[in-house]
Amino acid sequence: MSDLEPVAAERTASGAFIAAVVIAFLMGVGALGWCIALQSRVASNENAFEQKLAEADKREAGLTEQLDATNARLRATADTLGQNVGATQKQIDARTAVIMAEQKKQSAESARLAQEQKASEQQLGAVSNDVAGVKTDVGGVKTDVANTQSDLNATKSQLQRVMGDAGVMSGEIATNHSQLVELEHKGDRTYLEFTLLKGAKPTLLSTIKLQLKKVDAKHARYSLTVDADDRAIEKKDKTLDEPVQFYTGKDPVLYEMVVNSIEKNKVSGYLSMPKNVQQASSATTATP
């Protein structure tokens, strides 16, 4: 072996060592870079995690606040419901008391009505007995009524002769046209029918004039003026079917006037006079 071989072998060993060192250095550098990159990635992940954790905390705080608000609203709602339920219960209790009072009042009223009905039935029975007794007297009462009616008719006939306003007993008077016709048929006096209107001109009957001054239909009264022998005679507040008397003529004779119908602003009746009195005209009716 030559002297160059140990040198070459030594150089080869040194090159291998240097290569190993270089490789180790490169591997160390790579490992260091990888560690730095890993550390950077871990730091970045930590920041992202911390940020997400902060957001989660923030959301949790918001949720907690909303939960507190919801709980507050629920408590308020519960309080309100409790108050409303209490008030409703009071109303129910009050209404129940009113209904019970009404029922009690109706029961008392029903009992009172029942008592009254019972009393009415007893009274009805007593009245029925009285009616049965009264029926037995009806025949006698009818007979008495017939007798009374006959007496009234007789009295009515007597009342046809009454005292006149001049103090002279009147002849028979007529209260309607039919009775006046009967009087005319007797032939004792002359009769002239008339109708007088309030506010009209005087109405000429035979030798006198009549003028209506006042009418009170409600109380069946009237007032008029009689114009006879050039003088006016006032007849005030005369009544229905009352004989109104006055004397007239050269040889004074009794005239008699009867009003047997009184209406608003109008009266109707007749004038009677002796048969021997000369008539100036027949009865006329003046218009306003």
C-alpha cells in the first residue's frame, strides 16, 4: 500500500463526517423550522380559539341577559295572572251571593203568592155563596125596577109643566120637535121654531126679535136679547129647556120661549104665544 491511501482514507472519513454534520445541521434547521411553523400554527389556533371563546362568552352573556329578561316577564305575567285570578274569584263570589239573594227573594215571593192565592180562593168561595143568595132576590128586584121606571115616567110627565123665569106656571113644554108637534096638535097656542147664531143679526119671530149674545155649551147655558115693544129685554144665563117668559103687546100677553138644543155658538128652540096674537112674519134664521 502506498502513502496516499491512508491520506485518501482519512479524507474520505472527514468528508463523511462533514456530510453527516451537514445533514444533521440541515435536519436540525428543518426541525427548528418545523417547530417554529408548528408554534406559529399553534399560536394562531390559540388566538382563534380565544376569539371563539370570547364570542362564546359574549353570546352566553347575551343569552343570560335574555334569560333574565324572560324570567322577569314571566314573573310579571304570573303576578298579573294571580291578581286577575283573584279579582275574577271575587267577582264570582259576589255574583254568587247576588244570585243566592235573588233565589231567596223569589222563594219568599212564591210563598207569599201561594198564601194570597189560598186567601183569594177562600174569598171566592164566600162570594160564590153570596151570589147564590143574591140570585134569589133578582126576581123581586126586577119587579121593583119596573115599578120605579113607571114612577119615573109619571114624574117626567109632571115635570113638563114648570115655573117660568117670570114666575108664571108654564104650560106644557116640549124638549124636542116631536113633542112640539104634539103641542101644536092640541091647538092651545101658536108655536114658532127658531135657530139663533151667536154674532148674527136679530131674528124676527112674530112681532119680536131675538138676538143670541152668549153660549156656554159645556154648562148648557146661553144669554140673549128680546126686542119687543121698542125695548130690549136681556135674558142672561138661561138653561136648557127652561121656560123664558115675557109680556108684550098693546094688551100685554105672555110669550114663552124654550131652548131645547145648545151647541157651540148656536141654540135652537121655539117661541109660543096665544092663538089670537097677529103674527108679523114666520120664524127666520139670521146668518152672520
